[in-house]
Amino acid sequence: MSRYLSELRMNDSKKRDDPGAAPDPGFLLPGASSTANVFEETVERLGRSIKMGLIVPGQQLPPERELARMMGISRTTMRAAIGVLVEGGFLVSRRGRGGGTFVSDAPPRWRGADDSGAATWDERRAQNFLDKRTVVECGVAELAAARANAAALGEMRGMVEEMGGLLDDFDAFRACDARFHIALARCTLNPDLTRMVLDIQADLGELLVFLPPSKDALIHSNHQHAEIIEAIENGAPDAARAAMKAHLKGTEHFLGGLLPSPSESGP
């Protein structure tokens, strides 16, 4: 898992440093600014371009290799991002003569919609929630680096290993993921913070129904879990906060590309 992500990041870093890389195509939003969450940022960039109409229904995307070159990322990352958007209903892949990757003729039905068809979450509501999550959980990670004991760290290491075996079961992975974040909050020895993280994880479960089950996303997420634990084990509050922030930012990028815009959330 670690080697896969390291190679992916190394390939994308080389692409971004290549002065001969082609400029962005006109139908894409500006490129990502970092390589820490390049996979999620690619999903967001393509998803937003579709939602904004910069890529129109029925339009064929350039071949995978060419699109990766234009976006300055590795083909591995491009393939994974396209897979997420296909699973989410934004893109369709067709085989054979005249095949390729096309923008869906109709937008996906939001899985978080109520009985009237209106989405219960949109980008604005999600951003408010994610702001709260960042403030709370980054602070939790910082405190945990100063207060966590060996038993708690061992328990969370076990959860990371468990999630590594659940990459083909999104629901089971998600349940273990929630337990991980709650266990991290308990390391602060502050029951108020633990209750806040419990509430956040409950809301997050409702929000994540918008995300298609991407194995690549789960691999990346769990690698970040391991980085958070490593920083806490090292007693490094600043590093723990930074690792948590990067972890939460990945979810934010995904949702930015896949959630309906506020104007789309009505019936």
C-alpha cells in the first residue's frame, strides 16, 4: 500500500516538474497546487468541470494518456480518477469502435436526495461541515500527540491494519474508519472532544453516501491514517495536525467534485 502511493506521488511530482508538460486544456479548471492529494484533486477538477458545463453531456474526453499529459499527472492517477467519476455516474466508458470516455448524457441521481428529489447535502452545506471537522479533528490530532498512551496507539495501529484488509468492502471500511477517528479523540482524554467527534462521524456517514466506492481512495485514506499515527507515536503535535489536515483535505476534494452545486440541489 505504502509503495503504491509513493510511486504514484513520485510519478505525479515528476510530471509537475516537467517544463515540457503541455498547458491545461481549455475545458478544465486550473490545476492542483500540491501533490499530497493529487488523486482527489484530479477527481475534483474533472467533476467540477462537468458540473459547470465546461465539458458538456455526450462530449468525449481525450484518450487517458493524452489527458494525463495535459493535466500534468501520471496515467495511473488519471485512470483512478476516471474510475471514480464513472462509478459516480459523471462519465461513461464505451468499448469497441467509437469507444472511449464520455460525459454522461444525464447528471447522476444524488444518492443523498430526499423523497422530492432534492439533495439533502450540497457544496455549501458540506463546506460548513468540513470547516467544523477541520477545526475539531486537527486539534484532536495535536492533543493526541501529547496525550496518547501505548495501548491506545496499539489499538489504532490494529484498526489501520484491519482497514487494509477491507478495501473491497466500503461499508466495513467506513465503520472501522469511524472507530479510528473516535479512538483518536479518546486519546485527548477530553470527553467533550470525544462527543464532538462522535457527532462529526455520524454526520460524515450521511455525507459519504455521495462518494462512489473507490478502492484507490480507500488505499490513500488508510495510508494517511498510518501517517497520522506515526506523527502521534513520535510525539510531534505539529506533524500530527498537518497529517490530519492533509487527510481531511482529501475528502474535501472528493466531495467538491461529486456533490451537487447549490443551484442543483433543488427538485
